[in-house]
Amino acid sequence: MKADNEQRTGLLYGFGAYGMWGLVPLFWPLLMPSGAIEILAHRMVWSLAVVAVALLALRRWRWIGELVRRPRKLGLTALAASVISVNWGLYIWSVNNGHVVEASLGYFINPLVTIALGVLVLGERLRRAQWAAVAVGLAAVVVLAVGYGRPPWISLALACSFAVYGLIKKKLAMGGLESLTAETALLFLPALGYLLWLGVEGRSTFTSQGLGHSALLASTGLVTAIPLICFGAAAIRVPLSTLGLLQYLAPVFQFTLGVLYFHEAMPPERWAGFGLVWVALVVLTWDALRTSRRSRARLAGAEAEAEAVAAAAGPASAPAPSREPA
């Protein structure tokens, strides 16, 4: 019963995290006339404030000393911070410049790019279904390139940057809250310097657009941290396969908002391209679920066999009664 409650709670956290990420395109336009880089800088500065408070409440500071003493790990963290900055900045720019649908495509194809990186960088071997999914994904990119009259650069840049970020995070093996703290701490001074420079130049919107606008810019820290905290809570409560399925909620919401709310154009060739991407994701998901079921069945069989062997060997391994005289 307790395990069921934990999994139910994890699902709620997962829906919350991916739901918020999926609905965030409604938030970024509220920050206009701030530019994407100014919004990104505020996001870095205020995110650090939020996660610092969270770490203070949880008293989780010990990892900082370990990170500082390991230059390679610190360098990878700096690289992760740079890559996610590109991803965040491009995403904000895309939403505020009428490319919500193309941005959503980036997160649809992200699993395919992640698989390709696994092959190219980590030397992983793909199953036939995974190869088929990647091939269909490549065909989708070609169809979309024809539809857009150019390659879908925004989608590809978002997908590749987030896949590279995931690869670095895999090597770092840090918790979500800790890694976000480290990354925003490394970005804090450049971001703060940029915001101060905007103020000196008279181009900052933080103080020139009223108190409400300032509050919205400050809330970017919460918009960044709260979904991540929910994601971390979900990750420790639900199976990885379930979490993998939940990740599609965010681009589904983004795509729906792009078409129905922002009224972005979707000519037939774009529908065809998106359709191919969705076919690839269905194949990928089916293969992941099938593999997960087989792995669980093998594990259960191995455990049952081990228990049977242990039960059979039990009486034979009991110590023989002593024959020594009392």
C-alpha cells in the first residue's frame, strides 16, 4: 500500500513537472518587452536565489567542497551551464518570436538525438527498433526542411543542446537541485554583470516597466526551480520507463499551445513531418516498454531460480550432528 501511494505521489509530481514545462510558453510573452538574453540573465540570477534558499532549508551544502576540489567535475559543470544557457536562451527567443511549434519539435526529437549521441559518443549498440526510429526521425527532418523551406534549425539546436546537456549530466551524476545550484552559481556573475550593464546603458526593463514587470522577471527563478524540484521528487518514486513516457507531455502541451493558442501555421507538409516524428516516438516507446518488461521477467525468473536452489540446498547444508561424547 505504501509503495502504491509513493508511486501515485510520484506520478502527480511528474505530471506537475512536465505540465509546468509544457505550459511555460504562456509565461515568457508576459516578460516582453524584455529581450531573450535579459530574461535569460534574470532567470540565472533569481534561480540561484531560489535554490540557495532550498539548500539552506535542507542543509545540503557538503557537496560544494567536493565539487570545488575536483577540477574536472567543475569543468564539466561549467560546460553543462554553458550548454543549458544556449538551450534556455534559444527557447525563450523562439516562444517570443512566434516559433512555439518548431520549439516543441525540438523536444519531440530530443530522445532520438540522445540515442544518436549514445551511439556516436558512448559506443552504445542499438536494437533494430531503435535504428528504425532514428531512420524515421531523419526522414521527418527532411520532410520538415522541405516544409519550412530550410532545415528546422531551432528544433535541431534545442534537441542537440539538451541531448548534450543530458550526456554531461550523466557523466556528472549530481542531484537535480545540486546541479542547478552549481550551474547557476557559475553563471551568476556573468548574468549579473550583463544586467548591471543594461542598467548603466539605460536599456534595462527591470526598473523601467513598473513593479509588476519587475516581479515577473524575479519570478523566473521560481519558474525554473519548481518544475525541477517536482521532477526530482518524481524521479525517485516512479520507474524510469514511466518517467520516459511522461516527458512527452511537455512538447505535446507546447505543440497544442502553438497551434491552438498562438495560431502558428501548420501546412500539410509540417503535419507530415510531425506525423513521422510521432511514429518514431511510438516505435521508440514500444521498444523501451517491451525491453523493460523482458528485463523484469528475466530478473523475476533469476530470483525465483535462486530461491529454488537455496531451498533445495537448505537441508543438505545443515550442519551434521556432533558425535563427540558429552
